[in-house]
Amino acid sequence: MLSLDELRGEAQAGSIDTVVAAFTDMQGRLMGKRIDASFFLEDVAQHGIEGCNYLLALDMEMDPVPGYDLANWEKGYGDFAITPDLATLRRIPWLDRTALVLCDVRNHDGSPFTPSPRQVLIAQYERAQRMGYTPMFASELEFYLYKQSYAEAHERDYSGLTPTIPYILDYHILATTMDEGVIGQIRRGMQAAGIPVEFSKGEAWQGQHELNFRYADAVTSADRHTVYKNGVKEIAFLNGISATFMAKPSEKDIGSSCHIHTSLVTPDGRNAFVDGHEETELFHHFLGGMRGRVRELALLIAPSINSYKRYATESWAPTSISWGRDNRTCGFRIVGHGQSRRAECRIPGADVNPYLGYAALLAAGLDGIERGTDPGPELVGNAYEAADAEPFPASMREAIALWEEREFARATFGEEVWRHYLNYGRTEQRLFDEVVTDYERRRMFERG
């Protein structure tokens, strides 16, 4: 990480001349500006920058979308303030002479732009702190590497790409050695960018990888996740290959997950989920809250049409919201011993926006504590086959309906956030419904 004084010294020495100031949009992408380091130090560090508020009212294609109350043609698509969080200032070693700072999005009066994903999480983080806890999170983010560059993938219409490794490389040292030229760059780059790496490993399919980082408070962890995900794509680009974090790159592939680990820490540093070696009632209520609310918050946890293609029997992706101890067939897996006891939510895919996914799970867990929610009985055995395993929503359409019809999201996140993401979900579904897919053409062009 960098202090302003350290940045000033590096700018004077010429080792850093560019600062990227960026925030995360609804889709989880970094949006912002590249700023001359001297101007950043003289002006931006104190006063911030501005950007068009349409950046939080776009679809994946960067098209302005109607229906957003806070950003629209009728209001002229004005600017909002983009304020650097200087605690996130860091070197980006894989880009030449570059640093990055993550930003908060604010209205011109200084108040938070509430639908901004980082603000949605911060609101729940502060709620947890008012209750006397610091929420600790970690994400396990999986991705695929392909031999083709992004330009080549585009020319191929993202079809028929060649994985960097042609066979399953789960924990396979020889196979991961073949990708170590890139994966090693990612590990070392993240470490130098202030993201403490634990390990990397091959994942469950051809060309699929995972890097893991140390857990941190929820906001810091989401920040790291965002920098890492963007960095993997940049490093892949610089090596002439491509990486994807799609939840399900094709029907033939195992999906890429984002398992989210969660615990609460008391002011004296103890894990509130355990007392000695015993799980606390608070832990059971937090787990009960996550289970009780996760379906109606699916829009934040599985945010794209593609998200739902990942949920398939015996695919390593859960299809239910069941919970079990060290049971990878369940939506919630209880892991860790003693002070490391935690809940792993296995439901999100690699396409999740970490700020929104974290906020959803944290809000649900805190609600469980406040209401004393019982998590129900542990599922022992194969959750894919259990008749009493309550299913997670199977489609974006179902997720939208639950978000709209239930009161919890509106009451918890507020009317502005609720309406904003309802419009987001409706837009995602509408845009997909308007497309004629390759599946339809293959089935119907000749034989239909």
C-alpha cells in the first residue's frame, strides 16, 4: 500500500507518473480516470474528481438504460462526485509507473450515492459495527485461461476457444506449472499491490484456476477482490491470452464459483461464532438469517442470466440453500476449527459483484441475529438428492420476482437501492429475452 508521502516521493523520482482513480459499477467493473500523479497530489487527493452519473445506469454494453430514478435523460445525466479512499492507494506493478486508488461515489452535497455497490456494502458494514461486530470476509474466485487473446476471442465470437491446459488440473502440479508463467505473475503482482496471497491452485476443469487471499474486514476484502479480478484480466491481456470470470463459460464446462467465507469479530478480536470450541447461538442465528433471506436476495448474489446456468446437479455448484458441515453439496458449508470457524456460502459464481454479494449475505445474517432465526436442521448426505433441500432460484426471472415481491430488500437497503437494482434485474432479463440464441438457430434453422 502507498501513503500520500510515499506517492509524492515516487512521483518526484519518476517511478509513478499515473494514478488510476476508479469505482466499481453495478456489473463489478472498474470505472474511472487515469490522472497525472502530480495533479492527483496537488488536487484530486483532496477534492476528488467527477464522472457522469450514467456510469451507474448502464448495461454491460455501456448503453444508458431507462428506468433509473437517479440517472436519466430527463435529469440530463449530470455528474456525481468520485472521492478517493486514500486507504486503498496502492502500486499496480503489472502496469508501468502506475498506482490505483478506489473511490466512493457521492452526491455533490457529500452524501453517499446510495446505489453505488461500495456504498451498499458500507451501509451494512456500519450496521454490523453498531451491533458490536466487525464482519470478516474472504472470497475464493475462480477463472478460466484461454490461449487466444481477447482480440482473437472477439473475432471468434467467443466460441471454440482453447483452454491453456487441455485436461482437468484440479490440484495438479505439473499442469499448473504449464501456466505458472502467468499465474506466478498474478500471485507476485497481487502481493506487491497490497493483496496478501495465500496460494494458487488448479481448479476443477480445463484451464481453470483459483488464487486465494487472506481474509479481511468486509470492505477491504471486497476492494481486494475487485482489484484482483481486474488485474487478472489485465495480466492475461499483457501476456496475449484471455481470462474469463463467467459463471458458466459453456454448457460443457464446470462453472467458476466465488465461495464467500463469513465471520463476525468482537471488539477484543474474538470470533463471535464460537465460545471456546462450541458454536454460539449468535452463529446459528447468523446462519439462519443467511438461509432465510438468501433466496429473496438472489439478484445481488447471482446477478446475470449466465449465473443460473451454473446451478446443476453434481456440478460442484449448489442447487439448494441447505447447510452442512464440510459438505460441498450444500449451499452453506460450515468449516474451520476454533477461532477460524466460519460459514462458506458456495452459491455465488465468479460473476458476482463482491460489494453487492457481501452486502446481501451480511444483511441477511444480521437480520437473523436480530430475529433469532433458526437455521433448521443440518443436511447430512447428498444435498443434490435430498427431497427436503430448499432450492435456490433457478433463473433470473425468479430472482427478480422474489426481489420485487418480498419486503426485506426494500426495508433493508432502502427504497432507492431497491428500485435501482429492480430496474437492473428487469433490464438484464429483457435484453436476454430479445436475443435469438445460437441454441435456437442450431435446433430450428433447418429442422424447425
